[in-house]
Amino acid sequence: MANRSYLYSADSMPNEAEIPQRIRCISEHNWDVPLAHKLMVGRGTTVVPSMIWNPPIGIAADYVGGAALLRDLLRVVGKGLEDDVEFAGCVARTTVHLEKQQAEYFVLESGEIVSMSDDDPAASVRRLVAGDIPDAVAQAEAAIAGRNDDWLASVRADWQKHFASFYSDALYFSFPG
């Protein structure tokens, strides 16, 4: 079984008292927190209690802002992949799914990924929130503005790694209702 990062949407953030009442499945990705997940939780990012595990290792963020950032980057990446039918299909499926599952917040569950190392999972999530996620957002914003061509070329060359996650209404960890 692969370790995965899981991305959900919800109308409220998880808190110490309860998880959100309606949780929608967005995406899961094997063996990594992909660029797409980092960008989707890149606006208004905060650490929250996990909906799956005990430590405070959930990451919540603004849905509309994160989805817009991803769509903007996909548009720029696509300018170099106009003839790639597989990329176009990936973008279309992702866009439709994000529109269908829209809520107030994205909630990223990276517990399986951060637990693969000997590091403290909570410290690993804090590093994601303080470093990896803002770095990915800054790189993407620069690429969208036309100031990060080398990074954009590397993302374009390996777009499957960054964007071809499993998008579905049901993930390995799904919630009732």
C-alpha cells in the first residue's frame, strides 16, 4: 500500500471539538505532497487538528484562492503543452472536480507522508506550512507572472508528477455524509 497525501474540502475548519459536518473528497497522491496540493492549500494556510490522525497535522486553507492559483498555473503550464492530449484531459478533469467539490476550505491530510521519516509529524507539517508551501506558491506566482521560466520548464517536463493525482468523490479515507 502506498502512503498518500489526501486533499478534502469542507465548509468549516477542523477544530479541537469536531471535524466539519460535510467533507468532500478532492484528491489523493501516492508517496508525496504534490505541487498541486501545495498550491491548493497555499492561500490562508494554517495548521489544524487532523481529521484522521491524533496529532495536530492537518493543513487548512482558503478554497477559492487555492483553486484559482492552481488553475492559473495550469493555464501557464499548458501554453507549452498545447498538443498534449493527456495534459488537456488532466486539466479538464481537475477543473470539473474542483468546481463540483467547492467549499470554503481545503483540508490537506499529509500524515502518511510526514510519518515516512523519523521526524516528528507535527514539526514536519509546520515545516510544510512555513517553508515548502509558501516556496511553491512563490515559484508558481513568479511563473504565472512570466518571471520563472526555468522552474516552469521543469514543471512542464514532469507535469504528471505535479498534477496527475487521483481526483474522486471517494478516497481511501472518506467521510460519511
